Amino acid sequence: MPKFLIVPALLRLISEGSFFKQVFAWLLRLWTAAAVVAGIWLSIELWRGGGTSSQAIFGQLVFQVALVVALYLVAHLSWVRSQDVAAMPQIAGEVIIPLTRLLLRLGGELYASLIAVASTGGALMIWISAGEARPELAELRVLLPGTGGDPFPAGLAMLLTGLASAALGLLGGYLASELLGLLCAIESNTRQPPRA
């Protein structure tokens, strides 16, 4: 009967670091593919709601270039971090914390790259089109101001707020990763017997 029990074998597999490394490396690769599909969808949606003047079309074209750059950054960062996950050293009992630290860094990097490029592209689009073409998606309006008012201050607000948010997002991701590492170092030091 013990030969037919699946749970002990499954628990042993889960407790090994290689299982989590493989699963999360593949999840990040799938995330890369999903980001590409989402970027294509976003590009199509942005063209639907744009203006018709030559300035608006050129502004939208500039924003599309920024969108391609953001999409490249997201895909490349995710792919590189998936390779980092797959290449993580196998240390007994230490799998989830290093993986979580890496994912926290990735979150900060993705947020910073997306917001910095989107805010720069959005500001250029507003300035080039003299305010006729603006990011119309609700998702962008939540993340970045500058969707109303005069073109120059609106674009400037979008650019400065986006760049500041990107810097803070990157700082937050790396800070969370370092704090988790610090907590683990404190925990491992408290386990060691005191030195005589």
C-alpha cells in the first residue's frame, strides 16, 4: 500500500529547491509571452482612441515607439530573471527566500521600466499633438496624471510624476529585497550558538 501513496513523494518533491526553481523559471517565461500579447493588445487599443490630425497621429506614433521600448524592457527583464531563477544555487533549506528576493527586485524593475517609459512617451505624445492625443486608457490615467488641461503642464506633470514614481518603485523593490535578506541574516545569526 505505501507504494501507491502519492502525497509523500509529492511533499518530497516540493521540499526540494529544484521544483520551485523550475516552476518559477517557467512561470516567468510564460509571463514574458503574456507581456508581449498584452503589449500588442494595448497598442491596438491606443490606436482606436486617438485623434485624426497629423499632429495627433505623429504623437501616437511616438507613444507607440515608447510602448515598444517598454514591452522590450518587460520581456527582456522577465526573461533574464527567469534565467537567474533557473541558475540559482541549490542550498539545502533555502529556496523560497532567495526566490522571493529575486521576484521583489523584478517587481521593482518592471514597475520602474514601465512607468518611466510610459510617462516619457505619454508626455512626448501630449506635447507633439498639442494635447489632442492623450493616453486614454483608464489604466494609464490611474498611474499617471496629465490627461487633462493645457498640453505643456499636463505633459510635464506626466513626465515628472512618472519618473519619480519609477525611481520610488525601483527603490521599493530593491529595499524590500534587502530587508528580507537582512531579516534572514538576523534569523540565521540568532540560531548560531554564542561564541566564547
